Amino acid sequence: MIIVTFSDPEEQVVEKIKAVLAEDQEIECISITNGKEMTFGDVEIRTKQRKVLFKGKEVELTAREFDVLYTLAYYHDQVLTTRQIYKAITGEDVVSDYHGIESSIYSIRKKLGHSIIQNIRGYGYQLKKEI
């Protein structure tokens, strides 16, 4: 449901509509163990080994950080909300640990560079196409 007042700026109305449309987008729980290796610029994700290489050197990620990065890479052509990322990782659609997703994104940016994950203001996150 969208609640809009006449005093809302046009940009805010558009953002509210985008957020509602995003909630209807189906995101399945993805299987990381059967995934493929992916490369985005200097970042290489080796799914079966659950390893991430940055400029050829292994970067230590927590299990949650790896899952978040893999999810963003798997859906690299989409902008995902924290809810969608959480649902893809856990299979649950319950609001419980969205802050954990945001903390993981912060940590990933510290380890792999701030430009790797793009923040789409008022909507969500996307792995930057060209890192």
C-alpha cells in the first residue's frame, strides 16, 4: 500500500512506488554451494570454496559477508532491498536482521573498496557493474 500526501515531493512519491513494486518482486532462496565462479573487475568470487579474491589476493569474509556479496553478484543486474537480500540468503521473509545485512555491506566495502557496492538511495543496493 502506498500512502501519499499532496505535500510529498515528487521524488519521494516515485521512491515510495518503487519500494512497493520491489516488495512484489520474487526473490528465491539461492543455493551458494552449486554456484559458479564470478568476476567483477578485480573481485573474483569462488563459490565452491567460498573464497573471494581481490586483485589476486584472498580476502577474509565472514559467512554472512560472503552470502551478501554472492547474492549481490548473483542478482548483479538488479537493485536489491535489504529485505530481498535477507530473503535470498535465509529463505525467510520475516523482518528480523536487516541491520546485519547493512553491517555486512559496510564491512565488504571496507575490505574490497567502497565503490564495489552501489547504494541506490531510498531503494537498496547493487553490485557495481564496472569495479
